[in-house]
Amino acid sequence: MTGRFAPSPTGDLHVGNLRTALLAWLMARRSRRRFVVRMEDLDVVTASPEAAADQLSDLAALGIDWDGDVIVQSERFDRYRAAIAKLTAAGLVYPCFCTRREIRAEIAAAAAAPHGVAGIPGGYPGTCRDLTDAERDERRAAGRPAALRLRAEATTIAFTDVIAGPSEGPVDDVVLARADGVPAYNLAVVVDDAAQGVTQVVRGDDLLASTPRHVLLQRLLGFPTPEYLHVPLVVGDDGQRLAKRHGAVTLDALGEEGWSPADVVAALARSLGLAVQGERVTVQRLVERFDPALIPTSPVTLRDLLDR
């Protein structure tokens, strides 16, 4: 029984990330689960060990602890390649030579069709799915690198989210490995959740639409499907997900404006209905108060979150 928090170490965590981390931690600790942290650093260009260390420091400053070592995805490529080999042996993988520009052009052209691409708005149009061996050899000879895609056949996957309720969605031919050989997020997250024994996934509801892909991959690879809780995001006053343009959104930036980590914990707690205005709390005390049924189902604005 394990919960997790899995950020990408590409910069400082903002208060929306910290709120999701706190919820994931509370869910795990309240149900006596283990809680693990994983660094999803597949993009070696934007990810850094320094950012990972800063993120862990911010979690610890709030009182969020974890069990065992922090897993780092960039050190686990062999596991992802083994999963791709298993899918390949089942006839479920094919090379895709399309550039992003070509895919965007085909999607734009398909947008005018009554049902989009196989019923999936913005879905991969299947350009390379049924190439002949000769056509694939021709593209390789021309020096075109190939990504690897899952032959999903636009399967529709249904699942139940604890917060969003019954959900379903079609799955397009998702990328399993990029043309440069780097495994894709959608594959890596499934492999790692299974390897770490994750039974509960708490994450932002911007990832709800990706969950059918993950459930399908879990089924194809013989992995169990964890319990999912997709929580509403913290947004700016413009209704958009948090970014630097919204001002002081990180622990360091808030610290420069006089906020202590304890102040941030209190603000996060208030936004979750776990504390009242002016009350000082610790995350350990919040475990006693926490009730999953009371998790808010609407986004909270940064202004409201930081109102003290």
C-alpha cells in the first residue's frame, strides 16, 4: 500500500505543486500507506540534480517526509526498454518517422472531419501505423529517426477516479520512446508505479485525460491499476495554471515576502478546509483532521490561497 509524489525537477515547486504533494502525503499517511518520492527527470535538457535537491528541501521544510530512497527516472532506462521489448514481442509497437510539424499538419487537416482523428481530438492520425517494410526501410535510408508508438487502435478505457467519478476516454497511438531513444513519460510513469508498488496516485486534474493511456499500458504490461485521485489545481486570477507570471508562487519567493514554511502550511490547510483563518498547524496535526471526502472539487485561485 503506497502513495507517491513524482515531480519533474525542472525548477522550483510552486504552491500548487506543494498543495498536491501535501494531499498525496495526507492520503497516504491517513490510510497508513508508505509514501515515496520519485524524480521524473527524463528530459535531461531541462531537468537538473540541483532542482531535484531544491524540491526535496521544500517538501522537508513543510514537514512532508517519505519512505526509502528517492527514485530517479534517468537511472532506470533499462526497465523502460524492457517494457517496450515486451510490448514489441506482442506486436504492439511500431516505428513512427513523423516530425512534430507533420503531425500537427495532419491533425489540423483532420480537425475539419466530423469526428477528428479516430474520435480523439488532437490524437495521432496514424500516419506511420501501417507502413510497409519497404516504406520503413526507405525512411531509415533517408536518415529519418523513428520514435516508437503503441498500436492502441483507439481503444476506449473506462476507470473510476475517486474525485472525478466514472471517467473514460479513447487512447491514441501514444509515444513509448522518442526518436532520440529517451523513454516517454506515459510509459515510464506506468513502469515506475508498478515497480514501486504504488497503489494510490494523487495528482493534478490536468492529468485526468492522460489516465486512459496509463490504464491501457498497465493492462498490456500485466500491472495492477492504482487508485486515482485527480485534484483541482491552484490557478492564477486569470484562471490559468500557475506560472512565474503570477508572482510569488514558490517557497523561496514567498519567503522573500515574509512567509515562513509554517505560514505556507497554514495557507494550504485553509485551502483544503483543514484549518481556520489565523490558525497555526503542522502537517502531522493535519493527518488527524484529514477526510478524503472533503477534498475540494473546484480550483482555488492563488489570491484566495494566500489570503491571510
